[in-house]
Amino acid sequence: MNISLNDLRKISVFQHATDADLDLILKNSIVRSVEEGEYFFLQGDEAKYLYVLVTGQVKLMQSNPNGQQVNLRTIYPWQMFGALGATRGEDAIYPAMAQTLECSTAIAIPSHFLRTMMETRSYLSFDLMNLMTTYIQELQTRYREIATNRVEQRIANALIRLAQQSGIRSGKDAGIELFFSRKDVSEMTGATVFSVSRLISEWERKSIIKAGRERIQILDPHALMQIAEGHKE
Amino acid sequence: MNISLNDLRKISVFQHATDADLDLILKNSIVRSVEEGEYFFLQGDEAKYLYVLVTGQVKLMQSNPNGQQVNLRTIYPWQMFGALGATRGEDAIYPAMAQTLECSTAIAIPSHFLRTMMETRSYLSFDLMNLMTTYIQELQTRYREIATNRVEQRIANALIRLAQQSGIRSGKDAGIELFFSRKDVSEMTGATVFSVSRLISEWERKSIIKAGRERIQILDPHALMQIAEGHKE
DNA sequence: AACGTAAATTGCGCTAGCGCAATGAAGAAG
DNA sequence: CTTCTTCATTGCGCTAGCGCAATTTACGTT
């Protein structure tokens, strides 16, 4: 795997970095590939590295003592993950697990190395804080949603959010394609697979979406947004 | 209101600051007092300041378009709030509102001033990142809870968390006193006031807690933890 | 002490959404 | 082509928790 400096510049946290800095980061990092369904790290592992995804897809999940899981977010190429341990001291642990949805490759940057770099490069701290801030705001919004909205609205919202992050415009029939299973969506919204399936079916009947196996195609985004806002029927 | 440097040192974000730095911060800040029930800032306001609470109590809430509210967290003296705007550019807005639970005083530090300071003082960035990280982890945990746990468990958890953050050991009867209304608890857990009230009553019958108006006294923390973990009866 | 206001309780009905089980459909593997 | 596995659907019953309304209780005020 050959990674250029221009590639690294795509990472929001490194957008203000100098070539020399990027080079230094690259030289101190290693590249890891992980098979589909396997993990970059597990919840509770020592947070020795933070990662930047190069290819593939990774989902961050947290599980409770009973093993029930919630999907915190999905990571796409050139996004950073596992960064929470970077700022903490040496004994930090990952608060979530990172599982690949397909065979994936990522750059693993030693946490202590990034910490050292941040001491003298304030732009790095700022960009990382910006990332954290964005993440906090998204989490707060999702928390509010799950606390105040009905399942229907939450699922609609999740689909809209996914469409923005990873939707593929499928030209001819003017739909946005998402590659997620019902289980994925249920874990993102805190609903059951059954409820998700029922609603997907209902929306398909109304031709708001077109559903397939591990595939959802949004035909009428506007109708979805209506549902997300709680307009009944 | 006279604030000493030693007071400022109580703030986790300033724990590594030099006296000169603290002095500079203090000189560039103003002190604001806000009556009970009033706001330091509203959701959507321009984030010109970040605050450090000196006296009183402030709750951070977010509301959705229909006006339903969720309580994100409660702030106690010497904690920082409204800091998300500090790292963002000039046009940042507060993603939540800060309402006082009692007459409160806070130091208002201009966001741009802190940003300038952080450029040359990496310890500040680190400490602020630490705060953000803690906050993200707590939010993730609460998100998981609300997605996977029943109301009963969530309320038990909320009480336990409140006891750790702000509980007052009331000597003779060996209980931990909390000063929150049923409504507060309901907004923290995403349940209704009614459900909270019903469960509080039930737990009082089982003498796990002792309830009063805007007051909850935990008598048997162990039983509460059992409930929080989902052990039925 | 009497009054007014806001918080809390409780009963009752209802429904959104869960949980299970049975069945069907779509890929993957051989 | 057949078989296996995984994902998805759908019907049915059930219950946790919401929502409303009617009281009751606690506290601050005058």
C-alpha cells in the first residue's frame, strides 16, 4: 500500500499540516489491513494507536454488559477513528470497538507520537478539537432524537444521515443507494430489526424507497424528511 | 465577586496553567451573574464566550423543533461550559442552552482569547481535549443506555450518576441527598415525569430511596445498582 | 393562618413498538 | 443445480411506558 502526502491531506485533522509534518507522521506509522467482520480494536483494549482509514468501511460500536450493541458511527476512507485515546495519558483504553464491514486498510499512528507532535503544532490540536466538537454535536443531536422522537422518525433520520455521508446516486432511476442491512439500521436507531423491516416495507409500498437485501434505495428524500420531522401521513 | 488564582486552578482545564496565564485569563474575562431560571445563553446564540461556573448550578439542555427538551448535563462550580464554540471559528453557535437552576455566577472568557492562548500553550489544548473526551465517552454511554435499557434502569443509572457528581451525604440517616425534581430526572433519562414519579414511589415503598419535593434521598445505593444492571426484583 | 402556585401522585386507557416464531427470499458454497 | 446460511418479512400477542385528567401535597407569600 503506497500512501502519498496528498492522500494524507484529505484527512480533516491534517488539513493544515506541512509536507514535513505529514512525512514525519507517515514514517512513524504502520499500515494495517483487517478482513471483513474482524476488528481493528475491541472495547477496552489499550489505546496505543489511532487510525486513519484508507480503504474499506469500519463501524464503531459499543456494547453493554449483556452484549447488546449500539452503532455509534460508520467510518469512511480518510476519516480518523480511535482518536479519543490519543489525548489521554498512556493508560487510555478504547471506549468502543471498531469492526470492519468489508476488508479494510488503515494507517495506525502511535498515540504517544501524535501527542508529541501536538505539543509543538497547535494547528493539529485545533483540527482534532474541531473533529471532537463535530462528534459531540452529532452525538447530542442523536441523543435528543432517541429521547424525544418515535422509531419511525429516528429511522427516517438515520437514512437521511446515511445518504449524506455515504449515499451513491444511482443515475438512471434517480435514487440514492445505501448499503446497509436492516440490522445495521436497527443498531443505529435503537429499534428492533422487526420494526425497521416493517417500516421499510411500508415505505416501499408508498414508493418512498426501494428495498433489497442489505440495500436501501431512497426514491423520495422529501417524503423521508417529512416523516423525520414527525408529520404524520 | 473576587476570584483568586487558586480558585481558577480548581478548573480541570487550567490545572497546568502558570500563575501568569491564569492572571491573563482573568484580566481578559468578565463576570456574569444570572437569576434563577434565566439563561447564560440560548441554543443557536453566537458562541462568543465560554464560561466557568463560580457559584450556583446550570443545566445544559437541547430542544428539538417541537420544543421538547433533553437535559444534556448539569454544571457545578468550577466546571467549564459553552466550550464547544471556543475551538470553532468566529461564526460558531452554541448547540445547547444553559439555564440556571439557582442564581448563578460565572466567568465569561472570550472564545477568541482562549483560542489565541491555546496557540502557544499546548497544555491548554490537551486539558480541553481531555474534557471533550470525557464528555464524548459519557455521551456515548448514555446513548447506549437509552437505546438498550428500560426506563427503570435508565432512571436508576441517572440517580447513581447524580449521586457521584453532586450527592450530599446526609450524616445521621446515611443517605445521599439529591436536589432534583422529577421533571429534571425525566429530562435526563428521556422518560415522562409520570413514569419517574411512579418508579420513585415504588422504590420508596421498598425503602430504596426517600423522596421529597425536588429532593431524592438514596438509602440503598446497592439496590439501585441492581436495578440499573437490569436484575428484575 | 390563609391563599396561590408549582410539584408530585395515581388511576385509567391506550398504543407504539417489542419479542417470538414461522416462513420466505437471496446469495454463497459445493 | 442443490444445499446452506444469512437476511428479511409478517402475523400475532403482549406489555412497558406514554398521555391525560383529577387530586393531593409542599412550599412560598402576604
